[in-house]
Amino acid sequence: MSRSSSRQNSDIVFHTIDDIAERWDSSTRHVRWIIKDGDLPVHRIRNLIRVSDTDLRVYEKICRED
């Protein structure tokens, strides 16, 4: 498990914006645009932004082109 991904309980994994940018080989700015557009749901905990693994996988599946 990466430094910034954390397991809050046995079922939920959260990712940071940096994690997602690295996963997609993109910039953090690109990830922030997707979040700002409301396409990728986030959990905001004060100044922390986290994306659940489930939401990330759903978004990736929706964006997939066959």
C-alpha cells in the first residue's frame, strides 16, 4: 500500500490526488479539474481531499472506451 493510500477499515481504501495522478500518468491539475467538474466524488476532511477506491474504479469504468 502506498504512503498516501490508507485503509480506514477493512472495506474502504482512499487515494490522494497525487496517487491518482501517478496511477493515470497525468498531472495533479488534471485530476483536480475532474474533481472540480463534479465527475469524481471526493471526501473532504478539513483541508484533505481523498477519493475512495470504489469511486475511482467506477469513474475509470465509465470513462473506458472499448
